[in-house]
Amino acid sequence: MRLPGSLLADLDSGLSQLELDGLLGFPSGDVGFQPALTHRQQHPFEGRLQHHGGWPYRARVIGPWSHKYPHLGEPGPAIGFLQELLRWWDRWLKGEDNGVLDEPMPRTWMQDSVPPSTSYEERPGRWVGEPASPSPHVRTVSHGLAAHRILPPSAAASPEREQQELSVESPLSVGQLAGKWCSYNAPPDLPYDQREEDGGSLVFETDTLAEKHGVLGAPAVDLEFTVDRPVTMVAARLSDVAPDGRATRVTYGLLNLTHRADDAEPEELEPGRRYRARITLNGVAQTFPPSHRIRLSLSTSYWPLAWPPPRPVRLTVFPGASTLSLPMRAVADSDEVAPRPFDEPEGAPPLRVTELQPGRQRWNVVRDLIDYHSALHVIKDSGTVLLDDIGLEVTQNAEEIYSSVGEDFTSVRGEVTWTTGFRRDGWNARAVTRTDPDLHGRGVPNPRPARRVRGRYAGAVPQLGRHGTP
């Protein structure tokens, strides 16, 4: 069967994605759904599919994996990804009636609650199947906000709540425990216990849950707010809070508030004026068990995952006019769609290698309380291995340093250095790439060109967008 050429042309990279978020290692959420795509990046692709009336040539699987192929999936469980690809192509290239179309779309790993950790070998949970996308089993439930509380959906409006104002001006330290933007589940690149981050955030929390809550989709926060600076951002985090107080980040979303209405034409804010904005968090499939609480945390910085505004900003939120929307999955046992079990992971034998020098992973947070210099130092050293079949030594390591001084938002610095080396029989080659973003006082990239320094390219400059990320 031929795939429709006009559709493929409109989808651009549609064939490479096959709408297989998880199958290509690009799930769309966090902490198990480790994000390499944000909700805003994924939405246009799905939107064009809907424009064409959906796409039957799909097999959507969303797993708990980081930025790795699902047969190598970490955190586990890994699946028989290559077998799934073979079945998919057999159906659409050979016309085999192998049952692919009879399976639920999508199939999603519904994660159970876990304590916070910077890496996981396995994420407990279960596969759930949906009869269609969007799923008829998911409904959006809107929760009002009050002073530090997430209210039940049935909570009535009150004049007192309508008059409440809550404000936050986050320190630059909020974000040092956020983990990587695109995780490889390489310890320790997942977010840690959120309690320290929450100390510099505006926090809202449910009462203790009396029953299990399942969230499947992209939560959203609708805020009514004022600010005291024209340029600012907001980071929204959703956490699973255990009875002992430990908080595991489930998902998060970022919004540069100058992009609140339009990405193409950012507009500065008028201090003191009331605005509304929606912050859409990354999609997630998560179970919150009884006795736990759901926490929403808002901050005005999330460095170094997002570049901060040029100056500290005080954000004032009007909780009586703000809401948290959760996509709740509630399915009776009789309506549950049982997904076909995946095969065991298979793959080609790995290369034969001899380890010459072991690698190491480090994530060091250093704070000097004399000069108030803070630095996050990330080391991802893969060591040196010998490729036995061709006698080639390969060395690879990366070093990242993100620093700031006190609450001087203009002091933030980032530097990433990648080194790759090859050696064999008397020759030795090495490539070093250094990325050093340089932004001036208004938070706009310095337009200087990249320059060559001692064999290195320096001065590569990010373009900051809606989410504040380079």
C-alpha cells in the first residue's frame, strides 16, 4: 500500500516519526517520560494529522524511556521495539493482515508513584490501551486555586478567595535540581527531591488524596497575574508528594511571558497590569495513590534548564481567577482495552570492546557563601574503549558548567565542552567543541559571530524562544 504523498509532504518529517513518540525514543513528558520534545513542539505535528482527518498508518507507543530506543529503554521496562517496527512495516509495505489495526492507539505506560531519584533502572506501572486518540476515557478536570491550596473541582467560589493575592520572586538557585532537559537516564540527570526547589517557589497543594488519581495527557495552568518587570518567565511543576514529604517531579512546563499571546511577535509586559496566560505542561501518564498529595509549584526562574530573565521579577498571582486543569483517566474494568503484550527486547550483538579507561558521571552543585558564587558542574565522561575488531581507541567526554553570583541575573554563565578522540597505529585525532552563550542585559543573544580559538569554535549563541530554552 502506498502512503499518500501529499500527506507525507505536509508532515515534513512524518515518516521519521511515524507518530511513534515512544517508539523512536521521543516520549512527550517527564520523569520516565524524559522530554526531548515539549508540548508546543509536538502539537503542530499532531495538529496537521488532525487536519487530514487523522492518520491510520500509525502505531503509537509511549513508554517510560529516556532519549534511547525502546529496546534499550531506560528506565525500564524495555520492549521488543524492532519486532514492533517489523509488524508495522509488514502491514503497510507488504499488506499483511497481522492485527496491527486491531490494537489500541495509543498504548501508554501508566507510571506508578516512586520516591525522587536522579536515575531509575525500572519505573513500576502498567500498560494501558486507549480505543482512540484523544481517548474517551480521559476528561479534563478543572481545579480552582486558593492560598497555597489546589481545591476540589466541586469547591464553590468565595468573595474571600477572589480578593487573594500571592507573590513570588524566585532565587536563581531554583532549577539546580531540575535534571537535564533531554535525559539519557545517565545518573544523575533526572530531577531530585523538589522540596528545596519549592522553597523558592509559590506552592499550591491538594488535600491528602482519598483515592487513586490517574493523569494521562498534558496538564495546564491558567494564571491571572501581574509582574513588576517587562520581561519575565514562569516555570510550572507538578509533583507527587508522599506522606513523608518527599516530592517527585512528575512533569513541568515553561513560558516566556512575553510570548503569552504570540510567538512571532513577543510583547513586553506592563508592570502592574493584570494579564492571563496558559502554561501547558509536558504530557505524562501518572498514578497518584491514596494518602499522597498533588503539588503545583510556580517559579520565576529555572536556571540552568531555562535562561532567566535579565532581572529578578516579582510575580503576583490571583488564585481566585486561576486554575489547574488535569486530564484525568477514569476507566471501569469493563471498559479497559487490554494492549497486546510486547515481545522481549532484541537487538544486534554489541560491538566487541575492551575498556581502557572507565568513565564517570558527576553532578556537583557548589555554593560559596563568601562571594555567593554558585556553580553546577556536570561531567559525562564515557572513558576510553578499544574497538577490538578494528583496533581503534575512542575517547569521549562532556563537561558542562553553569554559574551565577548571588541574585545578579546578569551574572549567569554557561559553558559546554565536548571532546572526542580517536587513536590508532601512530595517529591521534581529537575534536573539541566549546559552546559559550553570551547574553547581554536585556536577555537577548549577543549577535557576535562564532570565532575560532585554538582549534575550538566559541561564541555559539542560542536563540531564546517561548520556553526560554536555548
